[in-house]
Amino acid sequence: MPRFTPAEKERIRERLLDSGYDRFLADGLEDTAIADLTADAGIATGTFYSFFDSKADLLAAVLRREAARVHDDLEAILDAHEDDPETAVRRFLERASVAIVENPLFRRTVARSDRERVHAALSAEELKDTHDRKLSLLVPYIEAWQDRDLVVDGDPETIGMTVLYAAYLPLHRAEFGAEQYPRVRDLLFEWIATSVTT
Amino acid sequence: MPRFTPAEKERIRERLLDSGYDRFLADGLEDTAIADLTADAGIATGTFYSFFDSKADLLAAVLRREAARVHDDLEAILDAHEDDPETAVRRFLERASVAIVENPLFRRTVARSDRERVHAALSAEELKDTHDRKLSLLVPYIEAWQDRDLVVDGDPETIGMTVLYAAYLPLHRAEFGAEQYPRVRDLLFEWIATSVTT
């Protein structure tokens, strides 16, 4: 491996993640060549393995970066509406529910035939972690809103989990059909947002 | 096959369903012998195939009978609380959510290793049908309640689907954990029941 400074390494890693996002989305995991990824990043093919163990490992890192961006978005939404929990919860659910399941890269890769190959790199525990991280993000806001009498009383974790359940709706999209799904989503998020607030 | 009268056939079929329920629950599909089922029903082993194509076919019929019983229960709940939709919806969700996923026979068989063998007999369309039947049951009540101004305005089908989504909660039980799950369930059902009513 050529000697890279830490800043160069970070830049190359970011370029590999960007290239991975674009190419996996366009071509899928199987039909993306490591040589294309490294060409995009301006490094030799073999140097790829100084950064990632496999294409699946890169895909997992891309999805992890997406999840971190969603997390930042969710935090920004809660902050922006900290005086209006009803709007905060509705926007939170709107963003969280499209985050993983409707993410086009996730649908193109994990939701299709690449699922098993990625599974090794992006474990069930990691997906569970995503759920737990969303909950950790939400609970302090619920506590602060309860102190201000803006949110109903009760265990903040139970309330947070009940809110988060609504974000699983896209997993059941098929049962609702294309026409009803957006209506059910809007109604459910409205019911949850108004129920959680006083 | 011995000559059975239609009434005898019906009785034997019921006995096979009863025996299947007990034995599949106790021993699972794999470890239940057709000879045991037919002994319980008082028929020769080979006569089994005049009634069902396979053990998996019998299990599917047992689960179908359970689903029909749940449907009757749900209808009775809606009738019993026809003047109080908040209670009706809460009880409906309580019954519907334990119906399939928490049914001990379903958990003992379909939710475990027998899943694939049963899948052929009890198809995804049939499970979808169960959802659609619950919806068909609920929608006329919603319409009647709307006429009496007891339930919020809006497309009765959208409202019914949104209510039914809460019944999928047990599918996500693992994410909530044993301690929080019953609390999340009670809170969610309360929120849905109070949101749907005026």
C-alpha cells in the first residue's frame, strides 16, 4: 500500500463510499467491479483491500453512512420543532420510515439478491442498533416535553417505542397496496403525533 | 375408502382437525404420525388421504379453522360494543393481534422449522386473505359509526387499514423485548382506539 497521510486516507475512503453509493445503486453489488471503484477513487485496484475487506464490506459501510445521515436529519427535525412535539413526531416518523426501507440503495441491494452477502457485513444486531439509536435520540426529547407538559405522562421509553413502531409501516406496504399505502401512512402518523401530545 | 355418509365424513374430518390441533401443538408436524391421527379419529391409516393430501395439508386446515374462529370472535366483539367504538377497537386489536402470531399452534409449527412445508398448503395469498377478511369485517362497522358521529370522518377502508396495522405489532416483538412489549401494545392500542373515535 502506498503511504497515505491520514487526511489522504480519509479522502480516499470518502471517494470509495461515494463511488460505491453510485455504482451499487446503478448496477448492484454483483455487477460492480472493484477496478471501477478504485478508478473512481484514483487508487490502484489492490489498494482497495487496505480500505475494505470486500465489496459487501464497502456496501455495509455505505449503508452505515446513510444511517448516520438519517440520524443527523432526525436530530435536526427534533431540534427544529422542539416547541411543537406534534409536528416533531410527525416529521420524525416521515423521515424515519423512508430511511432504510425506502432508501433506493437499500432496496437495490439488501432487499434483493445481495441480501445474504451483505448480511455478513451488516448484521441483524447492527439493524437492531439502528432502532436503539433512534430510541436513544427520541427519549430525551420526550422527557423534556413531559417536563413542559407538552407530551403525555408515562414511561418515556414505552412512549418512544410506540412512536417508533409507526416507522415500520413500510415493511407492510404490500398488504395495503400502492393506492392506500400513502393514505394509511398519513393517517397513522397523524394519530400517533396527536396521541403523544397533550 | 369405506363408504361414509356425509354426516360421518364431516364428523371424521372434525376429529382429524381436533387430533391435529392437539398433536401438532404437542409434538410438531414432523413427529406426529398419520397413524396416531387416524387412530384418534377411529379410521384406518390409509383413509387419512381421503380427507387430506398430507400432514401439512391437515395443519393448514387446522390453522384455517382457527382463523375462522378468530373471525367469529372478532365479529362478536364488534357486535357486543357497537355503541362504544373505542372499546370495540381496543378489544378487536387485542384479539386480532394474538390471533395468528401468538396462537400457540402457529408458533409451534409455522413459526418454526415446519414453515416451508406448511407454506405450500397455506399460501401467502391465504394470509393476505385473512387480512382482507378482517378489513371487510371492520369497514361496515366504521361506516355505521361514522353515520352516528362516533368515529372520525374519512375513507372507511383507510381507517380500517390503519387500525389493522396495530395488529401487526407482535411481528416486531423481538425489537421491544419481553418487558416493554406488553406496555407498548397497551399504549398503542389505546392511542389507536382513542384516535379513531370522536
